[in-house]
Amino acid sequence: MKTKYLISSLASILAFSSASAAGLPPAVTGKAQEIIAMPDGGWLTLDKQGLRLLDTQGKERSKVSLRAKHLDARTHADGMLAVFTDADTQKTHAYVADQKTGQLRLQASMASPDFSLESMCLYRDAQQLDHVFLIGKEGLSEQWVMHNGSAHLVRKLALPPHSKHCRVDDQSQTLYLSVPDSGVWAFTAEAETAAKLKPVAMAAPFGKLHGGVTAISALPGGVAVLDASGKKLHFYRQKDGQYLLSEQIMNLPYSAANIHVNASGNKLDFLLQDEQAKTWRASSVAWKQPAASEIAVIEPTVQTDTVARHGDAADDPAIWVHPQDARLSRVLGTNKKQGLLVYDMQGKQTQLLESGRLNNVDVRQNIKWGQQSFDIAMATQRDENSLVLYVINDQGQVTEAARFPTKLDKIYGFCLYQPRTGGLEAFVNDKDGTYQQFRITHNEQGFSGSLVRSFKLASQPEGCVADDKTDRLFMGEEKRGIWVVSARADQPADLQMVMPVGKQLVADVEGLAIYFGQQKNYLLVSSQGDNSYLVLEAQAPYRLRGKFRVGMNLAKGIDGTSETDGLDVSAVNFGGEFAQGMLVVQDGYKRLPDGTQNFKYIPWFAIARAFKLE
């Protein structure tokens, strides 16, 4: 299918005559290599002498003098944020063009990178943080974020070499790159996602771009591409991860050298540089914008030390509460390439137990067997297809105490259950969907486990959480959704769907945890497919109360989270910002700067405030 959002008549779409350019004063359109319209009707222009702020008539109000190139801009509370590069030093500068004062005010600067700079562009994320992409000639590139007058390196990138232009569609979080020999490519602008490069518009013979690309401009939900001749303008719309070429290919009556587009409602306002006349021409075109996706962004306030293994290593956390002083509590986390990690409430690692390839971990406290009481942690060990049991003392020191073999072929997810009748039980699953329920006991000979129930889901599960107060077990089936079943071993495993995978819950379904509030209990779920988290009421009909992402906390130098495997939550008063409890999530990509994976702590009050939770 081809999109049909553009007006059918080319004559009515683009009237690039002298009349169409009449709204641009000659002083604006003359020698400017790049031009951007200001919200008040003024102009930002870039030429070989620098960046200029002009009024509506083209009169210069302010200027930054240097040999500049690569202008990009976003709206700002005072007018416009303009970012450009010093061609001599390769330093990139961000200035605020103040509409009221008519001044260009330095906002931040980025040092010259250790590579030859080929292009630069801006990106404004869902938190309204402004990022800068520095695109290197040989494919070495960087992403920076600006905050309070300074810039911070977010990540290093490998992008197509010799990318001549870059532009970002903020709404779809897509970075577009033009490469002379191959065409236009799309890359993930959001740092907290897996790096993915997709072809958009390929040069002939692989696509319809004859000779390559002259310039590009990001559109809401797509990209405009000016071909090598400068006389044909192609429009591509993003849909379901694919790029569809519009039926319209705009044939220009002149050769254009550059393009800037501003989206307004369901209209695009164009500025195209006439290469022969050395001027800029303006016009408009209809363009239906995709609906904006609104989702809350909540900041973490603590992050743990990073794990000692690269790649997909950190997986699942569990919270242990100190019996006398909750501020001395611990967070346990698995490193599936090494063992069990223990962190304090400030995120500092206090222990490493090299127990092998652990996947999921869970904790229960004050478990009584006879006259003895224990705080217990258990985890799945993937090399042995076994369960590892740990004892936690009153100071939060963790010690391995036992291992129980299972007959599972590919042991995977896990959670603990403390029946109201006492004791301790464990649910463990296999990648084939099999669930096994074990009863844990303790006597003079030590700990032991016995199988008391088995059942099976249709496909691969992982995360699960038991509601000890109501004897229910919530399970995540990665590709299908969330199920609930009786946790009691003497009851049949009658599965009931809580929420299927769909628009809100995006596969894979990963970590699950329950927040036990004073008035209501909430089920927290990692919706890994769109890097978000769902808050559902933990009682039928399991109403969805909110959906959020974890963003950057630049004040504390903490990056956001993505591709979260495991999570845990507690309603305990840990003091300070965690007085109402906290959520702990695994982070799939450590940024700001790049590093190995870790865990992030999020205050519960921020989640409760965002969704007006009881």
C-alpha cells in the first residue's frame, strides 16, 4: 500500500514562483547557506561569517561571528535553540535566540570530537531534553545531552561512514542519515534502545533515488528527501517500522541545494534553496501528522555500581528489608554471567557471590521452621538447572546455604511464595512453559525441597510474583500476556488472563512485582517491547492505572532504563525520598556514558503522584 496524504495536484502543492518567495526578505534569502523561521516571524540564518538572528524584515539583530556550518534548531521558551558547528575547531555550540531581547545567548558547547566531523543535528526526547548527534566522517559518532549550561556524553555510536546530512524526527525518535553512495538510513535516536539501522530510500539500482541524495529533512512520522539532481522531492512515511514512498514525487522547476521543513498542524512549511538564483523559496504542503504518544517519564534517583561482565548480564533484583533500620536494607541482583550481587541503599556493591549463571532471584523474610527463623533468597542457576538458596543475616550479609536440582531442561524464571499457613514455596519455570512448585523445608540436616505441583503455559514464561496475602500467582508469558492462578499446591492450575499482549503491554512480558499499599495493591510489569512499565490494580478487574518510562536524571548523572528484564518493588518506608517505598529495575543499556549494565532505584511517591494512586 502507498500513502496518500499529499495533495494530488503538484501545481497546488508547490508554487515555487517569485510570489511564493515574496514572504522572505531579500536580506534573508541572499547569501544564507541555511535558514530557519523563528516563531515570531524572524529568521535564523547561517553563512560563512556566522549565525545571524534577523527580524521579520531581514534586519540583523544579533550575530555570532565564526565560520559556521550544520545549523539545526528547536523551539525554546525564549524563542529558539540553535545548534551549529565551528568549521575550523569542530566545536559545536548551542545558542538561545531570544525573541524579546534580540540577542544570541550561549547555552552550551561541546568539545571537538576525536574524529573528523561530517554532520550534526538536534534531537528533543520525551523528557524535553535536547540531544546533539555529532556524525563522523569515518562512521565514528557521538550523542550528547545538554543540561544547565553544560553538555554530557550519552553514548558513542557506529554509523554509516560519510553521512552527509542528519536530521531527527523527535516524535518517532528516529535519526535520519543521508549517505551519497547508498541513500537514506534510519537509526534509533533514543539512547535507551538497541541500535538498529534501517534503509529508508536507496539509491538506484536498489531504490528510486537516481544519483543519491542532496539533502534531507525530518517530518513528523517520516522524512523528505531531495535527490541528487536537486529537482525531485520524495516523501517517505514511517508505518509499522517500514518506510512507504508517497505517490507524489515533487518535480521542482529549479535545482535545490538545501531544504528546511517546519511542521504546523497538518501542514508542512518548506524552505528550499534555489541553487541557480542563490535564494530561498517558500511554500507549503499538506501532511497528516501521526497521533502523538503520551507516556509519563519518571526519573530514577539512585543507580547501582555496574556489573563486572559485558553484554546482557544483569537480570533480576530483589529487595531485602533490614529488620531494625530500613535505611540499611539491601538490593540483591543477578548477574547471569557471574553470580549474585548485593547492593546497599546508595547503590554501592557490598557483596559478590560467584554462584554461576543466575537468572531470577526473590526474597522472603522471617520464615519459621520449628524454633528457627530465616531470611531467605533463592535464585535459578542455569548451568545446573537448579535452585540456589541463600540465607541473609540481620546485617544483610548473604551466604549460600543449599542447591536443589530440578528436572527442568532449560530453567529460567522464578519467584517465592509464603503461604498464609506458613513455610516457604518456590515457583520455577522452563523455557518450554513448564512450571514446577517446590516446598522448601529445614531441619537439622539443612534445607531441602520437594516437588508439590506442576503445570504448563503454552509458550515461554519468565517473570512471576506471588501475592502471599491472597494466595495468587501472577505469571508473565512473554509473547501472550499476564496470567493469574491459585498459588496453593492443593488447587488446580486454572489460568485466568489478567492482560493480553497488545497496545499497552508489548512483548516481551518480563519482570512482575506487587506493591502492597495501605488502601490498594498494585501489580508492576516490565513491558520490555516498548521499554515501559505498567501499573495495574492487583485485584480483578486489574484496571490499568498508568504506564511510564524511566528517563534520565541529569542532576545526578543517572541515565534512563530500557529493555528491563527483572524488577522488584516494596512499600516499606526506607526513609527520605523512599519513605513511600521504591521500585528497582534492571537497565538493559547503561548510558551517560556507556558502560556495563546496572540497576536503578525509583521513588514510589513519583509513580503514585504521576497516576494519582491511592
